[in-house]
Amino acid sequence: MSLPAFHLTTTCDIYRPFGAGAPTTTGVPCRLVADMPRGQRSPNGLLWTHYIDVQETVDIRDACSRLGAANSVQYFDGDEVRIPDATGSRYCVVWVELINRGTTREFKRVYLMRDTGVWPGP
């Protein structure tokens, strides 16, 4: 394993696509980190509120899109994450990044937007 077990302090369920009625994967070990200050200053136009770290083998997908001349990003194209499980808080996957690629310390960092039912404007 690339991330030690003590690093992964909670679990999550992954739903594909966002809003699916049943989880694709359950009980995925992860570490949740609040990251709103950095996520709101992103120079590429993406916004996020949290991120999770997961093992590099976890199948989790982002799929943000920007339509034509629109100024806003659509976040509902990717997976949904619920932490710690189906009864927990809902997040949409904004971006998945592979950290330490090609090393024995490889893992995925998954940037999330907490689903409060109200999305921030551009």
C-alpha cells in the first residue's frame, strides 16, 4: 500500500454517476481534509471545499465540464462521494490527481465540492 493505514482515518462510499440510487463502491478508506481557502482561489476556475486522499487503486472519476461560451463549470458529471457512508455528507468529485506517480508512495488526491444544494456562482 502506498498510504499507511493510520493515514486513512475514515471511509467513503462512491456513487456513479452523481446522484445514483446505489453506491458503486462502499467502505473505501480515505482521509478527509477541509480545503476551502485554497479551493476558492484556484486560478483554473475550478472550486472545491475539501479533498480526500485514497489509495492509487481506487476507481474514482472526475468529469467537470464547461459548456461552450458558458462561464460556469458543471460539477455533476463525475462521481459522488458520501463520507463516512450512505448516511453521511455528500460531495461531488471535481478533480482527481495522481500524487507521486511512478513511486512506491503513489496515491490519489480527490478534490471535492460539498453538496449543500446551492452551488457557488462563477
